Amino acid sequence: MAQKPSSAAPARTPDASATDRAARIKLMIFDVDGVFTDGSLYFTAEGDAMKSFNSLDGHGVKMLQKAGIQTAIITGRKSGIVAARAKELGITHLYQGVEDKTVALAELQGATGIGADACGYMGDDWPDLAGAAAVSRPRPRTHIPK
């Protein structure tokens, strides 16, 4: 009996160079709005801001930490909600209200002793581009506005 050809896609193996580069990451830096959230901002009638975080992102942060990778947040907005979420996730490097993310990034690298070649960065907007370009493993989200 002849076998039917499989319609499943063939298994992909990771690019060795990408795997090697990822293995060198010791510090992963995140923006908040649009990375840990969907980018929406909610305001109460009193003007208090609210954000909705995805629990899967939190799980991913915990997995990085379990693998020995330090985690950090550098964000342009300042929010008690972000501080509470960072504390909940064990993110001890928190920079809020940052106008120039490269300045905070340099301060973070000095505080941790981790150079750009061992950093990853995930952001989603124009203010993140300079920070992402300053590290060796930028990971911009795909919806950066033009």
C-alpha cells in the first residue's frame, strides 16, 4: 500500500548563528506599552490610567529569569501599575519616565556590568529604535508606525 504524501510542513531547524547569538543573551530589556500590553491606554473618569497585561508575557519573563537571564524595563511613561507588574514578575531593573532610552540603557549596562553584545531589546515604537540599535539583539515588534 502506497503512503500518502504528508501535508505537514517539514520541521525547521533553527539558524545556527541565531541560536549562538541568542545563547549569549544575559540581559533582556523590554518596553511596556505595545510589548507587555496591546498598546491601549484606559483612563477612568478621574484620569487614572489602567493597562491590561498578558499573563503569557509574564510567563515568558519568568522563563528567561529561570534560565539565568536578567530582565529590565525601560519605558517612556511612568506608572504605578508598571512598577507593581515589574515587582510581581521579579524585574528589578525598572526605568520609567525615560525620554532618551539610550541614556537609561547605558546606565543599566553600567549597573549590571553587561555589555551591548549580551543584551536583547524588545520595543514597538519610534522611541525604542535607538535603544534597540544600541544592543546586539534588537527585536522590534512589526507594527512600528511609519
